Amino acid sequence: MTAAMPPTTLDLRASAQKAETLSGQALLSAFARLADGLPELEVAPVRWSAQAELRQPLGDLGDLGADLGRTELPEPQLWLHLQASAELPQTCQRCLSPYAQPVEVDRWFRFVADEAVALAEDDECEEDLLALEPRFDLAALIEDELLLALPLVPMHEVCPVPVRMSAGELPDLPEEKKPNPFAALSALKGRTSDH
């Protein structure tokens, strides 16, 4: 399913059962927190894609389940694959000129029953955990991930203009020849060896 703006109320489990891929392109201005405080450049789209799926947990019953007399499989886990990309307007902190910062997100999230389970399992697992909500806000997740992907100190790779010093440009002064501090020691050494 293609849409301009990501849904703010999405039933992830139903989406996973249908095996549907949601994707689209939205204007940067549609993401209020992302657009807030950004310098003005040409409006660029935010491209996004999300696919929910149900996976059998890795630690299935196996031999242990057979030993316990259990044959049912554990409930499948709900996962979300999120991809998003945009060129976000930033101000270079070196030369103070605006530029477009490419930002890419490509992450997997596993959903658990609630925040308590997410906190309990967070230290033990490698994947990112989120609490499952009846109506999931995909737009907020995309916005959060793009904000987290921004550099802490935005800068050009190579600034297009010479970088000015904060106190102004210093004039080029000719280098003065400084006397060698060991020249006096050398002269003393020469006098002591004559005695």
C-alpha cells in the first residue's frame, strides 16, 4: 500500500497477517518535530517504507518442549522493518552555511506486550524493542528515527567556503628568526674546553 503520509493509527498485527508493505513519500513539513528549527532549503521529500511480519521465536520448544510434554508452538513475535531516507536542511557548524544532510534509517524492531516486558528484556537482547500499542503511530516512529539519525554536530565533509576564525582573520606576519636558546650553552662549552 502506498500513501503520502505514514499512518498515525496502524494495527501492526493485522498488517503483519496481511503481509502488506506500507510505503510512501511525505513532505518534510508534515513532520512537525523534524521540521522545527531547521534552516530553510528547498523542500525535500521523506521517503519511507514499513513492513510488519510475524516470526517464530528463535528459542522454540525443541527438545525441552518434548520433554515437558508440550507440543504447541509459542506465539509468533511481531517484527517491523522500517526504512526511511531524507535530505534534511542543516547549518554547518564549521562555516555556518546551510546544506542538505542525507539521513538514512534501516532498522528492525521487535514488539512486546508492554513497557515492563520491554525494559526487562532490553538488556538481554540485541534487537530494538517497542511496546505494542493497539493503534501504533508509524509516523511518530519514522520521525523519531530520522531525528536520532541526525549528526550531533552537522558539518560539510569539505566546506565550500573558507572557514573564518571567530576573532576575524589574522594578518599574515613574517616569521621572525628566534635565537637558538642553546647557542649560549654552546659558547660556554667552547670556553670550558679551552682551560
